[in-house]
Amino acid sequence: MAMRNRITIHDIARHAGVGVGTVSRVLNDHPNVSAETRAAVQKAISELGYRPRSAAKTLRTRKSLAIGFITDYIATTPFAGNVISGAQDVAWQYDHILLLVNTNGDPALEEAAVEMMLSREVEGIIYATMWHRPVTPPKNILETNVALLDCYVEDRSLPSVVPDELRGGYEATARLIQSGHRRIAFINHNIPDPAQVLRAEGYCRALADHDITYDETLVVQRVAEPYGGYEAMGRILRLSKLPSAVFCYNDRMAMGAYDAIKEHGLRIPQDMAVISYDNQELLAANLHPALTTMELPHYGMGRWAAQYLLGGELKPASPPQVLLACPLIERQSV
Amino acid sequence: MAMRNRITIHDIARHAGVGVGTVSRVLNDHPNVSAETRAAVQKAISELGYRPRSAAKTLRTRKSLAIGFITDYIATTPFAGNVISGAQDVAWQYDHILLLVNTNGDPALEEAAVEMMLSREVEGIIYATMWHRPVTPPKNILETNVALLDCYVEDRSLPSVVPDELRGGYEATARLIQSGHRRIAFINHNIPDPAQVLRAEGYCRALADHDITYDETLVVQRVAEPYGGYEAMGRILRLSKLPSAVFCYNDRMAMGAYDAIKEHGLRIPQDMAVISYDNQELLAANLHPALTTMELPHYGMGRWAAQYLLGGELKPASPPQVLLACPLIERQSV
């Protein structure tokens, strides 16, 4: 039952410098894709030798089994679809269907959802959060196999897959340094969570590795929304000595930073380069200029979690704590 | 088993002038909500007398049943989460869980998904598309109860729920007229589909009902993406006699129109009022100024479809073809 080591739409996306959503739209002849993007994706498909497989062929029997999929905030995130697609793509390879429950983070509902799934004899449960954080899943989930997705338990007693935030923060900063920037601001979220702490750590390490002194006046923390990014960038633009580049905690903050930079009469990227995190395609691809950003590996996390539950490999003695890389999506803002 | 006629988060959202996603974030103490928005939602909750119910209490038995939920493009739309939430909220009231399959629009995969669901003895299947259009579902779906969501079959032989695009187009245009505008441009999608045709029809009827002559130079069609909106608005801004307001086919096109209007040195809404369609909150709430738009009733369509399958009402002789209203979300662009 080992999976073939084949080209995936994730590889296509990285090669073409777009998100997996865009590749999916091109593969499915969705009308809302620009001609340029379509051409770039088709070039990548051709260069990598990708052949879309009929997913229907992977359904070998009618007597399918199921895995449970519990999410917290499916309605309020643009990421849920990619996570679910990744999990489903693997689940179907193993003839499994997803039983989906969205809980809005309600612990009583989570416990009830697990009971429901256990009564339906799922092979395992993916417990997924929509942003990277520690969790306390309901106790009854231990009655089956579990894979935590974009979250972890503090004692690391359950298998988990999360984005490699530190490496992503490092690579975003290094990308700016590679373009010649030495004075680099960092707009961060103002609530400590793994992404906030680890992306900052990556920023610091990249500066240190390139002999750039950390300057605390260049680091501003605000609410992780466009207005927070706007405020933070405004503060940075009042410094007597301006930076030439800024790394933003997420694409929403970058959206606000764009407004502040433009109102200040500066051009992106000539006067101020911008790099960001998340690859929320609706924003990142459509800002002027299009935003260079680190992609959160939602599709890949979905695949990993389903593969862990269904792959049949010997489970290691200690539950794996997997970090997935966040690929750089190059656009026009650096 | 009749549902109580209770206040829903949809009512809260309308009352507070925000999307259901925002209400959900406030109810769940999600950190990424501005203080102003949180206050507005809490005011609406208080005024309407809303009491969040523990969804867990609705699970009366461990022996739950299931309905199938087939979607086409879950990974590439911001709307899937709301549709799924609406369907799940009702399904859980009836002790049902959702079996989810995303097909990327592949007909062979759709047929296989239906087989899988039939073999698991679902009570019915919701067949959902992510934009309003005619469909040809796989034949085997007729072996169970079906509710079509955001789509319909041409001969109207299956029950269907879709947004009331005509009324939405009418009300968007009437909203501009109500603010004193008489010369109103319309930026439309350039591919005919129900939304494109019916929103245009609503625009025309609203003009006629207010004795405004239709002027074809004010109607420009482009790709339904930000760059299409940017191009269309640029063309409108080259007219010798400018309009004072514009109705955009969707929020993505409005995003591009904003850029064109600002580059032209005009202010929104003082020099050019903008109203739009979809309420993609990530865009609409975060543009400067925040965008007034008609909300697509995704949560409500999800609820309707699940209620139709599970409600146990006598099925009418001819399959219902339901139009759900698209509420006006007032922000700052009109």
C-alpha cells in the first residue's frame, strides 16, 4: 500500500510560483485564472511531466472505510479547503472517506464528535486547527489513532504535523538579504503564539548569520489584521533612518503595510521591499504589486496526517513531531 | 422534529452589518477581531436576545446517521466553510454527520463518491457547487434524496437552492439610487452565467423603476478578477461624462476598481461610490474604505439543503426551486 513517489500539484505549484489552489483551478479549467498564470502552470506541468490521475480509479471497492476529520473554524479560514483536499487525496488512495465535523472550538462538541466517530468505527481521527497552536483534545480521542494537524500537545505525546515557522522566518529574511537589504523591519503579531515566536526567531537568526545587528526600533508588533499592519508600517515610516525592506507576519498585515507605504509616496519594491507569510492567494496574488510570501503547507499537512493514519507503516516508539517547510512564493514585491 | 424559530448567527450578522464568519469569531473569542467589530456584534447579540446553544446537547444518541456532502472546488473558494457550517448545524440537530467528498468537478469521481455514499446508506446527498450554475449530477444520485446547492438542473426536476441574484442586483443598484446617484456604471463579468445575467437584469430593472435611462457606455464586461475590475474601471474613467457610482459584479473586481479610482485621484465614496457582490469578508472588510456589498447566502443555503433532506416535511409534488435573498452589508463605500 506504499504511495508512489509521484509529482503532485504541490510540486507544480512550487515550480510555477503559485499556490496549489491556482494549479487546481488550471487543471479543472476553472474560468477565473488569468492567461499568464494559466501559461505558467501549464509550463510547470509540462516541465515536471505531471499526469493528472483519475481519482475515481483509486476507488477499488464499494465497501469503503472512514477516517474522522475534526476542525475548529472551517467557516472563517481560507485554509480549510486545502487541508481537507490534502487529507482526502490520500484517504481516497486508501479507499477511505472523510467524516467531517466542524466544532467552532467547543470542547463539549469535540467530545461528542469523537464519540460519534468512534461509534462509526473510524480508522483514526485527524484533529486539525486553523492556526498553529498547542491544544488539549478530548480524552476519548485516545480510543483510536490520532494525527494532530497544525497543532500539538504540550507533552508531545501525540503525533503532530505543523509548519516549520522558524525556518520560514529565516528564509523570508534571508531572501531580503539576498536582494541586498541590510536594514530590514519586521512587523509581527502582538499575541505570542508559535508562529509569532518562531518567525521572530527565524528573523533574528538570519540577521545574525549575515552579521546584521538586531535593531529593536525596526520590530513593531500589532494586531494581525490589515489595520494592524497599516499602523505598524506607519510607525516604521516615522523613523529617522528608514529600512529598505519589511518582513510582515502575515499577508493581511502586509495588505495594510502596502497602504501605508503607498500613502507615504514610496514604491514597492523599489523604495520598500515587502515579504510576507501565509500565501492567502486571494490577497497575495491580487495586491499591487503581487506579494512575495511564504506559503503555509496546508495541503501537505492534510496529506501527512491521512498518510500517518492509513499508511500502515510501523509506528515509531515516540510520536513523530513533523515540521513541514513553507515554500517561498516569488511574486513582485521583493 | 420541527426546528425552532430561533435567532441564528445569520440574524446577528445582518443586524451588526458583518458576515457570519465575524460573528462566529466573536462568539468563539477568536483573537483576530477588532475591538469595534467585537462591540458591534455584542450589541447585536444583546439587542436580538441571542443565546448560543451548546451544539453538543443536540446530539441525542450515539447511533448517528449520515448525509453525504459533495462539493466541487472546496480548496479554491472562501465560501465552502460557510456552506458546510450551515449544513452541519442542521444535520447535527437531527443527529446526522456529514460524509464529505470534494471532487474538483471530475464526473467519474462524482459518480464514485455517490456509490460510496449509497453503500454507507446515507439519508440523502447535498450536491453543492461553489458558484451558481446549471449542473448534470451523476445518474446514480437519484437512488437517494438530493438537494442541489448553488446549482440546479435545467429541467428543474431536482430540488435546488440558489442566491436570488436578480433581486440582489436590483437592491445593490437601488441602494446607490437611494443615495442620490443617477449615473451608475456597472462592471460585469464577461462570461455569461446565472449571476452575470441575473445581476445585470436587476441593474436594468432598478434603473427603469427609477426612470433612469440605460446607457450602454456605462456597462463594461471583463474577467471577474481584480485586474479585470481595474481595466473596466479605467475604461469608465476615460468617459467624457463620468458616473458618480459603480456597481461591481464581485468583490474581487471591486478591489481592482478601487485601485483605478485611487490612481485617478478620486475619493471613495465622495467622488465615486462603490457597491459590490459576494461579501468575501477578507477583501470587503479590509479594503480602504471598507466595501459595501451584497452577501451570498452560503450559510443559509447549507441550512436549507440539510433541512430539506432531514426535516421530514411532506415533499411537494414539484421539486422546490428556492431563491435565497442576498443581504446588503453596509460598510463605507457608498
